[in-house]
Amino acid sequence: MNSALRHLAPDITHRLELRAGPTPRDIRHGLFQALGLPGEPPARPIEFDTLLKEALAEEFRVLVCDEAQWMKKTGFEFWRHLWDDKRTNIAVIFAGGDGCYKVLRREPMLASRIFIWQEFTRMSKDEVRETIPAFHPVWADVDTALIDAIDKQAAHGSFRNWANITTHILAGMKKLDLKKVDEDLVRWVYSKIGGM
């Protein structure tokens, strides 16, 4: 999702950092910060909502609400309230981990407005073999058996894990002045990431 948004909408994407179980108040303040609105946030909800709606009507924006599985009904209702306003020009992306789909489906008024449901699952062994060498040049010439071993021992088909491992591989190559990935480097990375 982050990679696609960096490519498709780098200048209009705003990510909200919200605590678990955010209230409408939390969402208001998160939007205020994410949009970089000037001054102090309004004290009264009706004034705050008016300010947000005016800002969200100025231009099209993509709003990313991560960890949506923690959202409660009042939070979803607030998002729906913003999206349903005829003046606002927004797309809202709800991203989350385990249980996110079930949480979103429990809110029929919100679920009926969701345009696309996208599930990201773990990559199969064949997908790892195809994707990872294309993902970053550091993996292009690495033996398939080593890629299989890394996936089995640490990445577990998760692209997020592969991105983390790749970052550590690149740092290790620089630190150790290496030109290619080998088993010793992989063990060094494992010592840094532990518990994967």
C-alpha cells in the first residue's frame, strides 16, 4: 500500500497516526496534524468538523487510517460523516492486520461505501522466488536455495519481513564491505533482527 501510494499519489496522501480505539476527537486531531492545518485546533466539535470539511474540500486527498482493526463504531461513523459530506473530496484507505476485514464488515453503513477490498496474503515459495530477485538488485544473483532458506527461517512469505531483511542486508554489506549476499551475511542479519 505504501509503495503504491508513493508511486500514485505522493503529494496528496496523508497518513494518520492514531492510538488504539480512536474516538472522533482523536481522529479530528489526527487529521488536523496530518493535513498540517495552521493555528490551534478548535475546541468545539462542530467548529472542528467545519474546519476539517473546508480543508478536505480544497483538493482531492487520500487519507490513510492504519490499524483500522482497532477502530470502534463511533470512529467509523465519523469517517463516514466526513466522506458523505458533499463538499469533501477524499478517498479513505483503512489498512490493518488480523481482524480488520471482520471489523469493517460489522459496520454495514461503512462497508457499503467501500469500493475495493484488498487482502494481502503471504507469498508462496514460487512467488518468493519470482518476486524477491525483482524487488531489489541485491537479490538478483542470490542462489535460490539461499532465498528459500531465508524465507523459511525469517521472512515466512511476508513482503514486510523481506523489506526489513533487505534493509539489514544492505547495511551489513556496507558495514562489512561486501559485494554480494552470502550465508555469513545472512547470519549477521539474523543476529540483528532476532525473533523473526
